[in-house]
Amino acid sequence: MTMTPIRGAFSGTEHHFPVHVYFEDTDLSGIVYHANYLRFFERARSDMLARVGIDQRAAIEAGAGTYAVTQMDIKWKSPAKLGDDLLVVSTVTNVRAASCFIQQAVMRRGEILCEATVTAALLSPDGRPVRQPADWVDKFKAVMAEGEE
């Protein structure tokens, strides 16, 4: 039997990434610990980059840098619980020379449980902002344009 890791996919401009809530994600009451939403968001963003064709590992190994979250605004609305099947929906809303802006939401059966506005900047190995490669910007803009067709 061949098994592959869970991957997300695009639906128009939205990237959808499934998450199952395991015991390790919760506190003793079976509620998802607030900081674990950050992990859910990060997994979804990493998968989204891979789906658009950005190889973060290759960029790091080539010394081109890596994305880092520089700002995040979060609103928790309702708790996720042990055993829940969730969907993290991510949408790139703006792309600039060195950064991109992403709206994210953790959802359960259509209900938004937590949402975030994220700014991610490309940083050089020494931690300074650098321009994103032109082809990366083009890939983000292509995904953003999916909803305009």
C-alpha cells in the first residue's frame, strides 16, 4: 500500500487544506489549544506555496531566503474540539515586492472558528527583507486572478 501525506488544493482563488483534530492538539477539556491554530495556519500556508510551485526548501538551500510571518491578526470565534475535521481556507489578497498578504480561516462544516490576516515577507539568510523572485510574484498573481475570470 502506498500512502501519501495530506495535501491541499486550490478551488478558484482559495486554497483548501484539511486538518483533523487529534488529542495532542487539545487541552484537557478536549478543546483545541489556542496556539495550535497557528500551526494549522502555517501548514496550510506551506502547502499553498508548494501548490503554486514555490519550493521553500530549494530556496533555503540555495541561500535565496525564506518566508517569515511579520504580522498576524487573529480572531477566535468558536472552539474546535477533539475529533473535528476542519478546513483551513487561505486566500492571497495582495502581493508586494518583498511580501504577501493572506487571509486565512479555520472552518468546521462551513462555520468560521478562527480567522487571521497574515503578512509574510521573504527574508534573506541574514534576516533582511528581499524582493521575491519575479516568477513567485507571477504565481501569486495568477492564483489571485483565478477569481476574476
